[in-house]
Amino acid sequence: MNGLLILVPIALFLGGLGLAAFLWSLKNGQYDDLDGAAQRILFDEDDERREASK
């Protein structure tokens, strides 16, 4: 029973810390462009550079 007196506050603190980190990432725009990275990987930047140098 004494272990619960230590573990419950630690669990609540870590949960609050995770929630704070998630809210911070929302505030700083981490989830604004979800499709951009998925589309950027499909296009090769080297092709665009070669065409520009012609």
C-alpha cells in the first residue's frame, strides 16, 4: 500500500508532463502540414536542379 502513495503521484506527474509536451507541440505548429512530408519524399530535387541549369 505504501508503494501506491509513491507511484500514483509519479504517474500523475508523468501524465501531466506528457500532456504539456503534446499541447506545446500543438501550439508550435508540429501538426500543421501532415501531407507535406509525405509528398516531398516523392519528388526528386536533383531533377529540378538539372532542369534549371539547362
